[in-house]
Amino acid sequence: MGLSLAALLAACGSEEPETAPATLPPIAGQLKVAQWPLYIDRAKGGARPTLEAFTKKTGIEVDYREIISDNQAWFAKLYPQLSRGQTTGWDSFCVADWLVHQMADQGFLEELHWDALPTASGNMLPAFRDPAYDPANAHSTPWQGGVTGVAYYPDLVGGKLTSFKDLWDTKLEGHVGMLTEMVDVMTLTLLSMGVDPQTATLDDAARAQEQLIQQRDAGIVRKYYGQDYIDALVSQETWASMAWSGDVFYWKYLGGAPDLEFYVPEEGGIIWASGMVLPNGAEHPADAHEFLDFYFRPEIAVQVTDWVLYMTPVKGVQELMRQKAKENTGKWKTYYETLSESPLLFPPEDPEQANLFEYKAFGEEEYTRYAELFSDVINV
């Protein structure tokens, strides 16, 4: 990664975001999008039906690359261009909500033209509107939401797991997966200590670091993973791992790992959103707005939800999923009935009642200190 994200952000200063131009340029007919793996619908042969539908409707050809596996590493890759005011080569990409906040605060993101996003404006679920990480959705539209918790194989770990502290059990030595995403790891560790992440102090963060170092030095952690954590789980290199809900749903129900289980730790899990953004200097902003708006059509969004199994930000998708349950029989009827009522796919009105907590709203100095503490855990 080179410089840490904390160091990069600290070097940026605290410039205010530039005001968006009054109008968008004409449609160029091309678009370059960077995305996470397994984050869009697929068909046999690797086709992406909704992307094909987008091109057919708009005439815009999309160069869609599934090349993001870690938020910090992705930002570090783009930082040299962003810091010099140069184009990144990308028109839009998807990052975690906390990174949307950090990048917008540093003036690295274009402001959105909401007059060019009528479908998104009309169909965005209330749970995703005006988020704390991006007030008024000024710089991002939510792509998917999800929950960070724990995935495991009951037969391999010797029974049922319920707590995040279970990942410290020495009987799992060498078979626990932890993430490289600092905010996920520190947040769940704080929750396991009985500390509210939003009010956590730096002393609390230091205590969380001590817990993580203890786990690491005991040989319990097999590795700290980016998106490849799911590969280690599916291959059973790890028996239990920090995990993102949609990945586990996909492999459990569709990917051939039916014994894989997911749970929200009894101390609490994390509810989050990933946002599509336009970096400063995006060369095809009008095309990017067309793309963002297109995916707020319920008939398009349900195809994505049905495949990626993450939390949808689009109104009307749950009703379409319920309709699928009515139209199917046997195991597929049960499958769609389960999914259509799952709070892991359709956001609860009150996340705290579902024992779900948001990421901490970091100040710049605070984030830097958290990142330094976490770096000492994983960089050995």
C-alpha cells in the first residue's frame, strides 16, 4: 500500500469540496467503473445482464472492472493523482461509507447533480437518505448496504458461535480470518468490550488494540484478509472469520457452501453502506450519472439483489422479491421467502433494535490514531 490511508489523509489538508458545475456535459457514450468482486448480477458465461440492459437503453458502453478488494489500498492507489489534481482514469467507483466521508471532506469527490438523478431521488429508501457520512447524499448514491458479522462452519468449530469473542478461542488456532479493514475490526472489537463505537475514546481504542494483539500472538489468526477472506472461508482454510453478510448469503445459498453460517455477534454488529462516487476530474460525468440513476429502477435493482444478496437501497425491491416467492415452488419458494423477509437484505427501520451499529464518525486526528494502532496489529 505504501503510505497508510491515515498518512495520506493527514497530508491532504482540509480543503472544502469544490462546487459542482452548473450543468453536466453531453453524454459521451462511454464509462469506466471500478467495483468490488461479486457486486453485480451475473449470468452463465460471465455476462452481466443489467450492464447489457444499461448499454442497450442508453448506448453507453461500460468498461466495468472488479478490481477493488480493500478500501485503504484502493485510496492509496488513487492518491497520487487526486493529490495533484489529475484525473484518476475512473468515472465512478464504489467505496465504503466511511471513506466517502473522508474523501469528500478532503475535496477529492465531485458533487452530484441530483437533477440528473430523478430515479434515484424517487426510489431511494429512507434508511439511505441524508446519511451522516454524506449529508444530503451530496457526493454519493448508495450501491448496496450490508452487515459485518461472523461466518463459520459449526461442524469445524465444534458447535454454535454467538459472540465476537469466540474468535479468540484457542481451539480455533490458525483457522480464524480477520479483515484488513480497520474500521470493521476496531468497531467489532470495541463492541465486544461493551464500548459504544460512537463514544469510544482513544484509551478504548488502545485497549481494543491490546485485545487484537493478544489474539494475533496466540496464533489464532490465520491471516488478515481483504475481499479474499471469502475464498479462505469457502476453501475451509479458515473455520470462522469476520465476514460481510452478502458474501456469505451468496456462497451459502448459491455458491456451494450450504454449511456456512452467518451471525450478528451478541454484542452487536455493523450496518453499513457502500457508495458510488465520482472522483474529481471524472472524464464522463454525464454518463456516470446515467449509470447511477439506472440502478435505482426496481426491476434492475432486484436483479442485483437476487445475485449479490446484499442490502438494497431501492424502494420496491422487497415487493418484487416477495413476488418471486409466490411464483416459485419447492426449495426456490423457501429460498425467496427467506430472503424477502431478511433484515440483512432489507434494512430495519431501527437498526439498534436489530443490534446493529454504524461506523464511528471519525475526526481526522482520531482516524489517524486508530489507523496507527491497527497498523501495529497487522503489520508484523
